[in-house]
Amino acid sequence: MQISAFERVLNGLDKTISFIAISVGWIALLVLGGLRVYEVIARQYTNVPSGLLRFYEFTAFALLVILAFGYTYLRNGHVRVDIFRANQSPRTQAWFEIGGGLLALLPFTLGMVGLYVPYIQESMVSDSRQFSWILKSIVPFGLGILALAGLITMARNILFLTGKRATPAPEDRV
């Protein structure tokens, strides 16, 4: 089956999401490992309080999780209660994915982004902590990536249902 231009665009977006998630994963792994090693050494030889280090560790972990949601969804690695979907035909599974995306995934992600925007704007104008809005902006960015992954999955399933794609999405791949 020949890949259409639209499918190539979907694959390009998929690769972009993968690049972001894998890059953030490696950076977060290095940061988390480095912070943990520094904390162990600092605890032995200095009297440095570890509260700030734990904040940075938590922040790095949160970035890793929120920016990997879309990647995980595209790779069929997300948690799913498959009591209805698991034993269905591929066509029915595709309909479940489209329905779930339209009824749950997109409203949740877009709603959360909408709720987060005023929170970020408040951080930008308040003088509490400089540039804290950057960290707060990562949550809606990650949710936007998840929404994009949902749209990619729904589009692939529509292509499958119309006979323009061989398999439904998401596929089990690493």
C-alpha cells in the first residue's frame, strides 16, 4: 500500500514527538543521575540542605513524564482499561480509538491547556519568582503534544477505516 502525502505528514509529526520525548528522556536521565550523585557526595562532605536539590529532581522527573505522554500514546504504551476493546476486531478498535480521542483525550487535554493559560499569565506578571512561567508552560506544551498524538492516532484510524492504511493505530512499537 502506497503512503500518501498526508500519511507522510503524520509520520513526520510522529517522528518530531519521538525526538522531543527521547531527547527529554536522555537529558532528564543525565540531570537526575547527576543531581543524585551530587546530593550523595554533598551530604557526606558538606552541610548543604537537600531541599532545593529534591525540587530540581522532582522538576526533571515531571518534565520527563509530561513530555513523554504523547510518545507513549503513539507507541501504545499508555495505561488502558481494555475490557471492551481488547477482544474486538481491528475496525472496532479503530472506532474505539476515534471515540475515545474525541470524547475523552481531546476535551481533557484542551481543557487543561485552557485552565493553565491564566496560571502562566499570572506567573509572567507577578514578581514572585523570575521565569517560573517557563516551567509552568511545559505542562500545557506536554498536553499539546499529547493532543497532537491523539489527532495523529485518530487520523491514522480514519485512514484505516477508509482502506488507505493497512493497520489501525496505535501500533505496538518501540
